Amino acid sequence: MEKNNRGSGILLHISSLPSPFGIGDLGGRAYQFADFLERSGQSYWQVLPFNPTSSINGDSPYSSASAFAVNTIFISLELMAEAGWLTQRDIDGLPQFAQDSVDYQMVYDTRALLFKRAYEKFKEKNDMSEYAVFCRTHADWLEDFAEFTVFKSHFQERVWSEWPREIRDRDIAAMRHLKYQCHQEIEKEKFLQYVFFKQWFALKDYCNQKGIRIIGDIPIYVTYDSADVWTHPELFKLNEHKKPAVVAGVPPDYFSKTGQLWGNPVYNWDVIRGQEYAWWVRRIEHNLKLFDVVRVDHFRGFVDYWEVPAHEKTAVHGTWHKAPAYDFFQNLLERFPGLPIIAEDLGIITDEVKEVMLHFGFPGMKILLFAFGEDLPAHPYLPHNYIPNCVAYTGTHDNNTIKGWLKSEAQEEDKKRLFEYLGRKAPLSSLHWELIRLLMSSVADTVIFPLQDVLGKGEKDRMNIPGVGQGNWQWRFEQPELTEKIRTTLFQMTRRYARVENNKHK
């Protein structure tokens, strides 16, 4: 993050944008949202990970088949039509979608047919020069991802370690033969990645020209059934059958007697360090092109991580292991001076993690909704305890909304402490603005609000309920909800607390 530069922004994933096509996309409504951000004085648009999702993993953007590829269901069909790859009839023939939520399976199914048509049109137009440049630029991951995606379909969606041994182990002759069989499908996957990148960078440039910086999100771990583990098994702690020997999680704590068993493969940091962190350097470089700032999920895992034998059913019987945090981040900073990351340091954080963040100057996160427990006024998430170099949120994608929290989660004592802190008992109808104002007026350099809180939404509009496998990531807003009154209120508050950049005006 930029030092000594007060700013504010909104957390909204692409999927949550308005669209007649079942899910938010990179088309006109995304540009309209960027206009809203500018006109309300905002400096940041924070999104969730862009990586591909699947129904197998509950459509979570934090569980993906690739750490590098992007989610092509966010491609704008209208922009595809403008490029001549689809017709208006193609788009008009789509079924009616719900406007306030995402039906992922319906979106996947309808996109599959349209994307096949678009690829055929793309081949007919035979304008390959820009596409060829894209493929060369992203050669270190693109071909592998496309092959993984197509081979997974070819082998009836089986996990890659259960594919025929010669393909599992990437035998050169066997791979060449299967790639020849699947050539067109592989090229289609690469084409779709090209389309997303083309559309995204046009949108990102539009935002940047308006003084809006994009905050992205990097999950620390990758999914086992992914192109990354298939192509780089040596980077992970796998057994002789190339299956996880140990998996990631967090130990038992106040919130869970059995801890959290995430199931992701654990990094083999000895090998990664021996390769001078090459895979991670490519991953960070890739994300710094996609975004202006990146939030690194589960930052503690770069300092020490909880490792559980793969056969365990809970995270209880794990052990702590050290990661080479200082060497790793020093390496990154030498390659990327002023490395713009936000450290997700929520939960139980050790002194060593705090020392690493302080040493490198990485801002951490403060969540206001967590602040009104029994340790008021000492809680570090209360605004009077902030330091400038932090990013403060009312809540995140994993929290309830402000109104949902007050109505169904906050205890009476929590409410009492909240109202004492505010100095009055604010009505539920305006409570979200009171908490937004608290953050706006704080010394935190950067404050971010989920759009649900800006709109004053309730519990049914939260984005995710951790630990619940289905029914998440579906929330969408509708364009009329971004009223002029909301824009004006947000702008005036942003200006009042000196968070409007000089080039932004009412």
C-alpha cells in the first residue's frame, strides 16, 4: 500500500455485479461500478481471487484448479459479441436468470455452449497475432492449465493422481499423443483465458485512469487437484503415489475444538528455497500484473504452518513447522521493490508473525465487527487502537453483514459496548453508516467496506458462511440499489475524513 495516502474503497467480487446473464462479468456494469467508485470518492476496488471455480468445491474462489488461470465465467458475452465472436441471437437465446443471486451450474452450462461457438468464430476470423503474443507471454502456466482442464474432462473428472500413470507422471510420448487427440479443446481453453485477460486489462486500465486501484487476493495454498500440483509435484509434500503425505489446516482454538482441516497439500519449502522461490516469484509477478495491490490470505503460513497427516479426520494431531519467511520476503522485495501486499493476519497471530510484518512494513487487517467483545477498550480492532499502516474493514467476505451481525450474532453485552463506543444507541436503519464513519475517521491509511454494508444489507446477503460447503458466493446486487443518496452520503463522508484524492471530485 502507498504510505501516507489515506483512501477508502469497496469490497465487491466480479460475480456480484448486475448482469442479465446469471453472474457479474467484465462488461458494461463493471464499468458503471467503476464510475460509481469514482463519483463516490473511492480509491480502491477489492475483489476476491480470480481463479477458476467448480461445483465440486462449492464454487469457492479459494479452491481452484489453478493458481494462475482466471475464471472464464466472468467473460462478458456482450463484449464477445462486439468482437464478432458471438451474435446478438446467441445472447438473446439465453434463458432467464435470477438477478439477485448466482446459479453456478446454470451459468457453467450456458457458457459452455456459447464459448464453443465463440472459439469457432475466432478460428474463422483467423486473427491470431495478438493471441499468439498472449500465449508466449503466459507460456509458463497456460499450456499446462489448458491440458489439465481438458485431460480432467477426458478422464471423467477423476483426480489427476488417478489418471493413467504415464499421464499422471507426464511421460513425454504419452502426453504428446493425448495432446494431439485433444488439440482443439486445449486451444479453446487457451483462447478463453486470452479473452478474459483482454477484457480484464481494459477494465483495470479504465479504473486506474479514474484513480481507482484494484486490490486482488491470493490464497496461500493451492488445491491438490490442480494444474499446479500436477505439473510441480516436487514443490509439495506428496508420497510415492503423488498423493498428499500431509495436509494444511489450523489447530484447535477457541472457535473449534478440532481445529480446521483444510486438506490442501503443504509446501515443501526446502525444495522451493532451493529453486530460489521461482514458482512463488512467478505467482507474485503474475498477480501484480492483474492487480495493483494483493491481499495474501493466511499470512501466518509464511512464518509457521500447521501440518496434519493426510489420514487424519480432524486437525487435532498436527504439528507446527517453520517456513523461511525472512529469506522468502527479502527475495520478493529484491525482485519487486515496494511489494504492495496486505497481510491477512486475522485469528491467533504470534509475536514472530508481527515481527515479520513490522520488519517488511506489511500492513495487516482490522475487522471492526470483531472489536466489541469483553476486552473493550483494549481490543486491537477498535479504531482508537489503530496504527496508520493497516487496512481496516467493517467485515470481510467471511463475515456477516453489519445488520446481520447485530440482529443474529451480537450478544446483548456486545450491543451495549458498541453503543457506548458510538456514544449513543443508533437505530438499525442507519447503523451501517455509523460503523463506516468510525472507520473513515480512524488513522488507518486504508479502509474497505463490503458493498453489502454500504447498502445496509442483512444476513441473507452475506457472501460466505465458513464451514458450509454449499450455497455460498451467490450474492448479487441490482443496479438501482446504487442510489444517488448512497453515492452522495459515501462521497461526503469520504471527503470529510480526507480520503478523497485530489483528482476526484463530486
